[in-house]
Amino acid sequence: MTQEQPNNPLHGVTLEAILNQLVAHYGWAELGRQIDIRCFNYVGARLNLTTCAR
């Protein structure tokens, strides 16, 4: 059941979509510098955003 959430701009937006937008805007290298998350700093994880999202 889907509910209206007018005060929640991220309602219905997947983590994968958010990551894709961040990568498109900043790139992996810059995200790795700004955010200490393993998937941004290791090449193997870059190949699979689903793995990164987990």
C-alpha cells in the first residue's frame, strides 16, 4: 500500500538512485575523499552499486 507523503521528498526514491546521482555529480574518487565508505574507495565494489547499497 502506497501512502502520500508530501513532506518527504525522498519517498519512493531508492538508495541505488541516490547513489547513481551522487556518482554522476561528484564521481567515485571525490565521494571516497568526502565519505569514508568502503565501496567508494575499493575498485571491486564500484562495479556493483547493489553491493555498495547493502
